[in-house]
Amino acid sequence: MSVLEIRGLQVSVNTENGSVEILKGVDLTIKSGETHAIMGPNGSGKSTLAYSIAGHPKYTITGGSVTLDGADVLDMTVDERAKAGLFLAMQYPVEVPGVSVSNFLRTAATALRGEAPKLRTWVAEVKGAMEALNMDPAFATRNVNEGFSGGEKKRHEIMQLELLKPKMAILDETDSGLDVDALRIVSEGVNRAKANNDLGVLLITHYTRILKYIKPDFVHVFANGKIVEEGGPDLADKLEANGYADYVSK
Amino acid sequence: MSVLATNYLTPTGREEAWRFTPLKRLRGLHDGSAVVAERNSLVTKAGLPKGASFTRETLAPLAASDDVIIERIRGEVSDVAHLSIDANAEIKDPIFLTRSAGALDSAEFSRVRISLGTHAVATVIVENIGDTLLAEDLEIALAAGSTLTFVSLQEFDSKSVYTARHHAVVDKDATFKSITVTVGGDVVRILPTVEFTAPGASAELLGVYFATTGQFFEHRMHVDHAVPNAKSRVNFKGALAGRDAHTVWIGDVLIRAVAEGTDTYELNRNLLLTDGARADSVPNLEIETGEIVGAGHASTTGRFDDEQLFYLMSRGITLENARRLVVRGFFNEIITEIGNEEVQERLMVRIDGELERAGA
């Protein structure tokens, strides 16, 4: 049983006009097996929350804390956060020219497991993960995210989620740019990871449609750098009906 | 042989061709002060396949050169190490030529010829290793319809000084591909040059270089489109790490008035891994006719992409390993073109080592 605790998190970025505060005190607790949806309008700071937890150097933490099972996440390097059990599925996964998917996955698995996975079981593992996500085997020989379609990038992120087996996953707009079939396949991958690894999920999204496939236990409405309303799955239905207007105007 | 005669021009460093080169570090290769020894160091590494021969003979130069060191070599040396591939021979496995002996207190002036008969197909890998002082005039003749992959590996130790011109003369419908790899030496200056003598010829000049603390590596291409309907591609990638690492890439492509239907593109990308290093990159396209298929060039010099490192690290990979992956990936595109796993892996290990040594 793991717990990710975010307390009073304040985050700024440096711009040409000086430091701008984006997160204005975020409180959130996620436990193993729970799925929390964070929903909010564009520009509300949802992605900043995701990237700050993962440790992107662009963001400066100005207050608050993030702990995973009591360990200070904010004190860790980016790779240490992954080793502690955090995973970020990115909205815009980065191209790494000249590095094949198979080399990348094996290097990551070696880093996270502390030893190189046995070749025979590893090959079967990767093959299984790819088949489960309807991916062409030739995918493994391509360079990481290079020339991938939007859907391929998202499948690749979720394949990593299944292979690397984190304790907590942050999914940053994983539904964006996916057609209905791809959304279903990717969602099934997330649900498998939940079932197999008792994964805690922080699901960041703009739209409610992914919530039909990945059922949230809690829904948080995010606006202007903080959580402005919290509730159960029914809160998503309300957002579907009314939009974010009530929260943005406040 | 003896100390060289003095009736050669000596570069001063003000000439366009020499303006980047640290002449003082050439150990006298350029001004005649180097003592020349007869080493004949180039040998075949293994037995030669059927259809190939390796001899020493007296040969006149294939093509004129205005490079002063090449002139000195030609003035002093008539003996040429000649690898010859018979017409119509199709040789699958690479032929390895390697430098067997070296020294720093005397210079080797070396003339080399690689010639392919009509419709011959071969891969030749030349390995330069150890610490040595070497000036080389290497000429390549591709007869009509022949195909050569020429791999030139500079895996020198840290004190070597090497200047060379690798000049290919490419005949009708012949295909020349070169991969130049420079990862070792104190000063390396290579002139990969190509001239087309008949239509339908093509040349692909690929290269990678990795200079670390204090090293100077210069690659100065010249592609002469003097006939119609020839094609050339240049793609060199370089990385630099450590104080006073300095690389120079010059891409001179000349499309003469007669060279209608020319198709050419040249590209140079540099990755600066630390502060204190300097990459000069000068593409230079001269076009004397508008009746061409295409002509273009691009040059970029940048640093590690923080987003790439973040992505890799977010999957548990340490900063050090993430950098190694990115650098390997950067070079991979060219290195895999060699087509020999053993050589490719050896080069990647060397690149890892250089990266570690430079503390990048």
C-alpha cells in the first residue's frame, strides 16, 4: 500500500517577465488502487502539477511538499523519482533520435529493476505488452517517438506503464488526440496496470470521455492553479453538462 | 629518405584552407621540418579475397591537388600502396587495411590507391590506430558501374597528428559511399573530396567526429560537380566535450555550368556537450547553373536537449546514462551505415569512453 501526498504545493516558472506562480497551493492524497481524475480548463495548471511531481527542471517549487510513502519526492532527482515508483505518461512524449524503442525499454527496465532483465523472459514480456496494445512488432526497432503518430506515442507511453510497473502513475492528457478505438485500447492498458499492480492513478484530462473507460474514484476540479471542487464520479457528469464556466469566472 | 627539399609552399595560416588549422601542432608536416621515415605501415589485416590484390608500385597521381602537404608527399614518394579490385568482382566481406607501425619522432608520407574495375563491388575499411605522425595522399578510382563503401577510421591515441586527402574520382554510373570516423588523435585534418567524371555517378560522404579536451579535428569536403546528372550527399555529425575541443567542418560543393541535373545536399550537425568547446561549420554551395534537380545545405550546432534527458530520466535512467544514450543515438545514424557490427560496437565503446574521459 503506497500513498502519494501532495500538501500546499506551490510552483512557479521563470518567464521573460519574471517568475509567475502557476500552482497556488495544491492538496491531494492518492493511495494504491485509487483513481483520481483531475479535470479543468486549459491553462489551469494541470500539466504543471504533473511535470512538477515528475521533477521537470523548468518548474520551481516555492512551497509545500510531495511525499511518496513518507519519502520527500521534491528532494529526489528525476530518475530517483521513477525509482521510487512514480511514472508520468506525457502528453507530448519526446523524440530521442537514434535510440530504438527496444534499447530504451531495456535500459529503463534495467535502471528500475536494478539489474538487466533476463533476455528470454524480457523479449516475451515486451512482445506481450505490445500485442496487448495492438502494436506492430516492428515498432520495437523504431527510434523512440520519432515519426510516431499521436496514437502511437500514447500507446508507447502506456506500454511503458505496463512494463515498468510503477506504484503511482500520472497520466497527462493521455486521451488527447486519440480516436475511439485507440482510446479504448489505451484505457484497457491502464486498467490492466491497475489490476495487476494495484496502481494509484492521477488522471489529468480536459474531457470526460476517457472516464467512461477508466472509472475514477474521485474527481477534482482544477482551476487557476488549485483544486476548487472535489467529489465522486458524479462530479464528472456535472462537468459534462455544465462545463468549466462556473469555476473559471470565480 | 631525408629532410625534405625546401621548394614547396609553406602555409602561414592566413590562407582560406589553413585558417582554422593549428599549424604549430602539425609537428612539421606542413613546413618540411618533419624528418620523413620510410615506414610503409599500411598492410592488409587478413588474407585478401579472390578478385582483390594489394601491391606496392609506382603510380602517377590520379588528380591534381593544391594542398601543400599533398604536394610534399607527391614530391617525395613515388611508391604507392595499391589495393585493386578486379572488374566485375563482387566482394561481400569488408577488406581491412590497417596501419601496423607508427612513431612521433619521424613522419610517414604515405600514398595509397584504391581502384575498382568496372562493375566491381567492395567495402574497404582503413584503420588508423596508435600514436603516429602521418601524412597521407589516398586516391580512389571508381570505374564505370562500380560500387565502393570506403570506411576510414581514425582511432588514434592522443598524440597522433594526421593530415590526409581522400580523393575519389567517380566514373559513369559508379556509386561511392564514404564513412569517415574521427575519434582519436591530437590534430586530424582530412580532406574528403570527390570529382565526377561522367553522368550518373553518385557520392555519399558520411562522417562522425568526437573531439574531447584539446583535440583538433578538421574535415574539409570538396565535391566537384563537373558533369551533368551526378548526385551527392554529405552528412557529418560531430560532438565536442571538454575545454578547447575544436572541430571544423567545411562543405564546399561546386556545381559547374555544365553540371545540369545535379542533385546535392549537405548537412552538418554538431552537439556541444560542455562549455569551452568550439565547433566551426561552414557549408559553401557554389552554383553556376540553374538547371539542377536540387541543391541545399544545413548546419546546426546545439547542446543537449533538456527535454530528451528529462524523458529518459523520468523512466529511471540516470543523467549519465541518459547522456550516453543521447550521444550514442546521435552518432548511430551514421555509424550503422558502416554495416559491420564488430566495428560499430567498437566505435560506440570508444565514444562512451571519450564521453567519460571528458566528464561530459
